[in-house]
Amino acid sequence: MKIFKIILVIAFMTLITACTTIPLSTMYKMRNFSPLTVDPQQLLVAVRVPAGMKVRDGDIVIDFGFKTPKPEANFKHQFLVQVNPDYPIPEKLKEDIQDNEHISVLQRSKEDALKMIQAQQAVKAYRENHDDGTGSFGLKIESACRDEGFSQKNALLNIYIKLKDDEDFFVFIQDMDLTTLDNGDQDAFDKIPHCD
């Protein structure tokens, strides 16, 4: 049986930054991560953004897909992660917050969590009778917005993930520089949309 391949996608408005850091501890933790056993209802994402930057519903997307030689077994789902303003920020995350920064916690809707559970069950059922198929699991930043309080001098974004209710958040992406995306494109700042 092939191991379920994990694709960790780090993107911002389809642009990739070379300045992003994935800590070694995170790579080790994600090496042992299985998209087939994680509880979608417990998976949480937290984003620390600088002053003047906001993450909105749908700005972060979780991809979950499976491809086999049998088209009827294939799927590719995208789950838009929603901001949960009522989620209490853990003290451990608060320790990382600098002046004028804030953290938002995001999670999937109940409907999307159920859809992913059904997809996990479909993969497991397929694997009972087949040893082929490649799965993918990804986390993408598709957008964010800025207002007049945003400064290019403080443009670093951190992403944290929590896999289980009884575990802590851990750093997933560290120091993503929003102004040096697309290999240093000087127009990257202008591509960040203004908040409504």
C-alpha cells in the first residue's frame, strides 16, 4: 500500500515566497501526519498578522484530493477556512504577539468537515481493495487584505496549526514576508488588496 502523499502548499495569491521558513520541528511533526486519520473537526489554523493586515473567511484554503486509475474514485476538494472570532486565543500563542499584531483562528465549517470525513472514508474503502492511488493535502494562503495601518516595515505573517483538541498549536509557516513575494517582485505590495 502506497503511503498517502502530503503536499504542503504555501502560496499567497498564487505567488510563492523564498523568504518563508518552515521550522525543522514542524517538518518532523508533519512527516508523521496522516490526512486519513486527522479529525477535520479538530484541525484548526491560526494566523498572526501585523498591524493593518487582516485574514478573512476563505483567505486560507485546505486542499484534499485523491487520484487513481479509476476516475470514479478520484476527487479534489477545496475547503475555505472561516474565521472564528469567538475562539479563545491560547496563552502560548499570545506570547508570540508583538505590539500592534493580532491572531485570528480559523476552522472549517461543519459541512466541510463532514465532507472531508466522507472523503477520508472513501479513500480508506478504496485502499482495502487496491494498492494504487495518490493523495494530496495542502494548505494555501490565497489572499489577505490591508488597510491604511499596514506598514512594509512590519509585513511578516506566521501560520500555526492545531491537529487535535488536546494538543497545542505549533508553528507551520514562520516569517512569510508579504512584501517580497514572487521572488522579490517590487509590485507585490500593490497586489495585496485593500480591506472592504
